[in-house]
Amino acid sequence: MLKQSVAVGRVLAALALVGAGGCVEMTPAAQNSGPVSSKNGIQVAVVRQSCSQTPEPDEDGWDLVEANLEVQVRNGAPAAATVRRDKFRLLAPDGSALRTMTWGAADPLTVAGGASQTFDLRFMTHGGLECAKEMRLDLDSGIKLGESPVAFQPVAFTPERAL
């Protein structure tokens, strides 16, 4: 009975956190490498973010972490760029590469030549991430010009200052 109560409590806490995810205010990261640029003239930046970290009372180092990112793509190329948000990965300090949990991320976005567009990405995991440690957004061939993937270095940022 006690185990069932603990499990129900964890599920309710996770649901409360997920439900609050859309209400958490996004702010600039505590540290940010700034935009990364391709040789094709496309820039990608993490412009705002929110990060929440909920400790698991019975499991040290197994915190529930949710990171929400506002990403901006500026297309300086003359041709339209296709953005596949489902290809983007959040690289954690422990080496893990998290897939986005963003609704509709598999639907491609088109950014016209000379235009810019922002979109949100949501990542969530137990362990691996910490809001006060560096994270990197890896575009992982998620942007293409025509059929050719555009190469980028990951965008590095730290959501919060360490206490």
C-alpha cells in the first residue's frame, strides 16, 4: 500500500510539473554561447528558456528536469530552409542526447530566404540534466537547404546560475 501511495504521489507530481510547463516564464539563459552560424548564412540561437528541476525524494541524482527552449532561425541564404525540429537533440553533461517532446515537432517548418522564425522545443528526463550545468542544443542535420543538411556546431547555454 505504501509503495502504491509513493508511486501515485510521483505520478501526480510529474503531471503537475508537466501541466505547469506551459506557464513557466521563459528568460534568457544565465550563460549563452550566442548564435551559431553556418557557411550558408543561416544562424541558430537559443533566445529564451525555462528549466525546472524536481528532486526525487528516494533517488539521489534522479531529478526530473524539464527544459523549454525558444529557438530562433535566421535564414541569410537566398533559398528557403527546411527545419526538422524532431532532429534537434539536447546534449546533457553526462553525454546523453535527448529527443524533443514537442507536440508536432515532426512537421517541418519552412524559413524563407532572408526571413527568421522562432519556435519552442521541450525536453524532459530523469537524471543526466541539471539546470545549473551547461547544456548544448545539437541541430543534428535538422536544417536543410534543398536536400542538403546544413552543418552547425551545437549552441551551448547554461539555463540557471549555480547557487
